[in-house]
Amino acid sequence: MSLNTLRPAILLGVLLLCGCSSVPKETLPDEANAYYVAVGGDDHNPGTIDSPWETLQYAADHAVPGSYIYIRAGVYNQKLHITEGGSETAGPVTFSGYPGEAAVLDGEGLSVDGLEGLVEIDHASYVTIQGLEIRNYQTAARDEVPVAIYVHGSGKYISLLNNRIHSIANTATPAGEDLSGRDAHGIAVYGTEADEPLGELKIDGNEVYDLVLGSSEALVVNGNVDTFEITDNRVHDNDNIGIDIIGYEGTAGDDAVDQARNGTVRGNIVSGISSNNNPSYGASLPNNSYSAGGIYIDGGRSILVEQNRVYDNDIGIELASEHKGKLTSNITVRDNLVYRNRLTGIAMGGYDEERGGTSDSQVVSNTLYQNDLLGGGNGQLYLQANLSRNVISGNIIVAGDTGVLMSNDYTSNIDNTIDNNLYFAEAEADEAVWVWKKREFTGFSAYQRGTGNDQGSRFADPKFADASRDDFRLEPDSPDVNGDSPGAKTD
């Protein structure tokens, strides 16, 4: 297996990431299907470009399948609640910023009633929201949850494209032993119906930033959601988890389907995610919690996580389950760049023996570079409790100042395969550190002998083009990982 052939694909994906731009002119529909909303319009108008409507809600209530609702330039201090969408034959109902103009939905001063979206898609199918700036939906009230775009119930073919979402916040003071009551989301998709999933979901090209989330997430897919794509988004500078795929929280009311599944998380840039100044994780700030993941699969199933760039977060990518006896399973994490995260690069398994775990998953062909910035010894790979039948192979793993490459302080791990990786540290090979099932090994040979892991792996400089400038392309003489077999299983 040559690692040289794997890394350029990552960089190409990063170069093509979202610009979160307005809708191009070539997407304009036939005028017979187009309606318009504008500042200074009137809901008694016919909704044409020359005689537009005034309110988004009037447009939603009068749209028919295949309608394009174009929102002209200006600031709209309005909510939008969509209960009827399009159809397979006529096409979606689309709400879009008018090409080349800035349409802003601003929630300043608007009430928040429970879990509520400034834009809300409620048990509807065939709906597209694109090219909008959505901002300033905020509350200081406990147990009220503002969301920029909230999709819930059941439905299919919902697309959230090229929107700019920021300044969504709950600034309430958390209360109780669990510091609860402070929650908000940028984009939230909740599959709440046990008998019918939310499916064929596309979240692409959005920028989601500057959110005050409490114990919630910037972009979340939760519950009975089957088949989704989260691609080419930029999620940054938020005070809790960046992208979260969740199961087992009771969202769908039936454990058999209460698990987001069959999805792809590809080509996203996730950075600046930290709970360190979030009072939901400790009232005295900074609270030194460092628990927010850039990309977190928490109870999800059958998900591909690939070609993402994840850096400057508390945790880079995490595969876990917070619910005892429940597993995150069949996850493939491949071709990602994970670097300079504070706690660790990639974490797997429950954070203690009372949580769930991770099974039947693959972490392959990723680049992990100088994570563990806090110096806590969690290393580049942080293997936690209840891991089974996972494969970690073909990765480039470079230690930071601690010299720790892998940390595993639990013994509840069985039948996992770790092999064909390329390791490196500024220290010599005999000074680098691996921790396996609570045993610390100093030196690569001692680790191989003591664990049986990584018999086909190497310790060598991967020779990045310029890691100091985040250029992780490999030089032509970069070493290969020895061998291409699946490796020996270890207990």
C-alpha cells in the first residue's frame, strides 16, 4: 500500500470546499414557476418580480410543488415555517436568495418557543433552502432552543445549500448538577417519527460559525434519519461540537430506528471548536473541559467520514457512544487530515466503562499530525473503552511534543486489528510512546513485541511538503507502509 497515492485526493477535496456563495444566474427557473419576496413588497401582490410579496410565510403558505421563491436583497426580521413541500414529479419548493443579492433572515428580537427554528421544515418533503444568510436568533431563557434551520418529523429530499449561518445563541445561565438548560443549534435535523424516517437529506456548502451552543451542536443529525450527505461545509469557531451524528437519545421513540445511519460526511473543514469557555461544561471560565469534537459520531451507524480537514479543535474526530450497551458501528474514517487538535486526533470508544463503544469500524489512510497539544498524553490515537472488531490501518501518524502516538487505558477491547501504519515522532524510534491496554511501551520495537500490533508498520519520517504551512502533500521519496495485508488481530 503506497501512502503517496492517497494524500493528493484529500488536498483536492479541500481546494474544492465551499465558498458559501449566492445562487448562480443559470439556476433561474422558468418564470412561470418563480415567485418573489422583497422588502417593501405586499402580500396582496401577485408575487412577481415587479410586484413581490412581503413575507416569507405568505410565500410558504401559497407555494405549490416546483415553486421557486426568490428572496430579494434586504434584511427580513421574520420566521419561516414550512409544512408543505414539493413532489417527485413537479420538483421541490425552493427558497433562495436572488442571484447576486444578499438576502438576510435576521432573528433579532423574535421569540423562541421551545426547540424552534428561524427556518423550520416540519414533516415536509422536497424542500430546498439555499443562498441565505441566517443570523441573530437568540435567547437568554433556559430550556428554549433557538435553531437557524430546524428540520424535524419525517420526510425526504430536503436540501440545505450554500447558506451562511451565524450568531445563533442561548446565553442562559446553566443550572443544576448537570448544568442544563442552555442549548442552541445552527442546523438541526431530528427524525422524530418511528414509522417513517427523514431521508435523502443533503447539507452542502454551508458556513456555520460564531454559535453559542451550550450542550448542543453546530450541525446535528439525530434519530430516525436514514440516508444523508453532509458535504463541503465550513464549521468553525463554535463553543461545542461541530458536526454530530447521533443515535440512542430517544428522539424517534423506538430504539430500533433511533439511530442516524447510511450517511456521508465528506470534504468539510471543521476548526476552532472548543468547550473551554462554555459554562455548560463548568461555570468557572475557562473551565479546561476541552471536550468538543470537530466531527463526532455518537451512536450512528454505517457512515463514511472522508476527505475532511479537521484542526484546532478539542478533539479531531470521535467515534463513540454515550449510552451503555449501545454501539457506534460500521463507520469508515478515511483520507482525512486531522492535525493540531488539543486533546487528541482521533478518539474511539466510550469515555468510560459505563458508556457504550465502537465496533466493526475502519480508520484507514488518514493523516494525524501533532495533536495532543495540551500535553496530556492522549496521543494521536486515543483508544477508549469497549472497542471490538475495528481496523486501524494505512494511516500516517506523527506525534507532537509528548511523543505519544497511541493511548489506550482500557482493557475492554477485543478482536481489533492495528497494522500497516507509518509512525513518526521528533524523538527517535526508541523514545516514542505507545500505551496499549494500560501498558506503556517506549520504543517502536518494544511496542511491537509487547502487543503484537503493527507488525507490518514502519517508523519513519513521512516527508511532508511543508507541514508548518499545513501542506501535507508527500514528497516523491516518502516511505510506503510495508505490506498490504489486513494485519494480525490482537486482543
